[in-house]
Amino acid sequence: MKTRIFTLPVFATLLVAGIFSACQSQKQEKALISISEQALYASSLSSAFDQYRFIPLETNDNTLLGRISKIVEYKDKFYIATDRKRILAFNADGSFSHRIDRPGRGPQEYTELADFDISNDRIFLLDHRKVLIYTLTGEFIKRIDLSCNTLNLQVVGSDLLIRSNKESLFYRVETGSGKCLDLRIGIKESTRLSEENCFKSYADGYLMQQGFSNSFYHIAADFTIGEIELLDDDRLFDAATEESYLHDYGSDYDSKTGDCYIGGWAGWSEQILCRIQRNPTYEIVEYVAADLATKKAVCRLSSKCTDDISYMGLPDLIRFVGRGASKEQFITYLRPDELRKAILRHGDDGSEHSRWMKEHLLDRLHDDDNPVLFIFRFKAADE
């Protein structure tokens, strides 16, 4: 049975070219997740979700959020990096908790918040050429200087995995000694990494996408690295989708209709959501939600799938889901003005959900309010 959770009163990786001795390459796994006939299209989001909740974030002069680059859920709090300057922490109900805001050029300060992660009650903040370690409330613990400019950071076990600004260079940084070990992992020149395909939680480690493709590098907790194929693409599209594609783009693309790839994705320890796109036009075709435990697709969501949860449309609803990091659920966010317009545009159909949206959400939304967090899970795959 679907569980709807509403929060009140605030409402609610890398074919290894040369790796140091601690890393061992693994054979490539093919068709990790199969898309069976049982992975049916969901006609609406309510039929695909198992749980979901909205959490409007408290707004005051000290909590205003600008451009959000990352959201980390840790011990019943949401830590949100904003404007590459600070981290704001909110409680589970959306009320404001505290902020980490130490910009500057001092030994305990950062000039720009490039990335961050949380582990063992410590915040690891990346400032391009250094890592600053703080307590959860922002007290300084330690500084680790780096030898090059860097872009992304991920805690793996007790150490750090760091990506440099040169896409072929990755480092393992020992948090105890501060020693930086060069992984010398080779990446194809065509690989493009961004916030959408770098260091995503997966099973016993993390995944990093090889450009925009179905191939990924799996970085385990012990830093062993292997290459995998994430989806079995034999059943990515059904006959109706193929026929519609050819009708829209013509027979010249017949040989290209199988060239599909994962254009964006997000995940946590039990489920992943992949945005499937098709060459040569790069249009978004559909989304595939998969269960990692059973290695099966849960459902497929066409871009025309009805969004009867937020009424914003599927692409709008999950466009920022890759910026949320959690081990238990998907996290994305919605801007209040867009959300309110979508709800009002939908109108009142007399349903309990519609009444609830008006009574407990619309009344709390203002154009200048903070974003609303949207947290959800898909149904589990049938065994």
C-alpha cells in the first residue's frame, strides 16, 4: 500500500590504466540491471511512488537559499550548499538549524565551496586546493592541502576520493596523514563529468559515469575499481516508443534508434533513476527506475507520464534530483513560485490530495520563500 508522508507544521567510474597497489581492476559486468516485461510503464507518478513528502524550508534573513549545488541528508538533517559560499542545515521538518559560513583566506577558512560530503559526524569541505574538516556545527578540526586544483569530493571508507580539474586525474587522500595518492585512472577523452554523473551512491560504494553512456566505473569502499554496464538496453524502449520515434524523426534514423544512453541519473543504496536519451537528437525519451537489490527495473516513466503529485510535469519534478545525496531516498527541490502555479493550473478535482495541497502547501508558499524539498521512493521490484 502506498504510504504518503506529510511533514507538518512547517510542511510539509573507469577502466584502470594504472592504479597503485591498493586498487585492483575488476572484470566488466554486463547487463547489471535487466528491464523485463514486468517493468511496465507507469501512467502516473502516484502509481510509481511508494512514499513521498514535501518539506518547505523555513525562510528568514539567515536562511535564504540561492543556487543549490548539493543536498546531503545526515542524521535527520538536510545540509544544503548554496551559492558556493555556505552550507545551511535544516531539521527534518524544514525548520532552520544552523549554518556553516566561514569564507575568507585564513587557515581555517575557504574561498569557495566547490563540494562537500559528511561522514562520521564530520563535514569535509572542498575548496579546490584544500580540504577543510569541520564538526557538524562548523567548528574547525583539520586542514588538508592539495597539490592541484580539484572539483569534486566523496568520502569512501575512511579516506577521500577527489577529482582534479583535469578529468583524467583522481586522487585518494588519506584523512589521517593527509597523504595524497595518485590513482592515475585513464579516462577516454570524450568523457564529460559534471554534477550529474560524478560520485553517486551505489550498493557498497559509488558510481561514476563514463561520459553520457551506459558504462560506469564502480568504486568500492576499499577503493577497488571495476567497470560495469548499468542497464540491459535490449528492452529500453517498447514498440510504441520506437514507432513514435521513427514517425517523428524519419527513416534516416532507423540505424540510430538503438543508440540510446543514460543522459543523467541519480541513486541511493537501494534504487536508481536513469534519464534515457536517444541519439542523434539527444531528446529526453523516458526515465527508468530500478531496484538494486533485485537488479530489476521497477518501472518506466515516459516524459508524458502524468504528474499527479506536484502537477509540474515529470522533467520539472526530477530535474535537480542528481543534486540530492541520501542513503535512504531520492531528494530534489522545487521552487515555490513554479510549484504554486502548477498546483493552481491543475485546479481542484475534489480529491483528498488536491484539498491537502491547497490547505497545507499553497497557504505556506510565497514567491520569495525558500525551495520546497521533495523526497520520494519508488515501489520495490517484484521478486
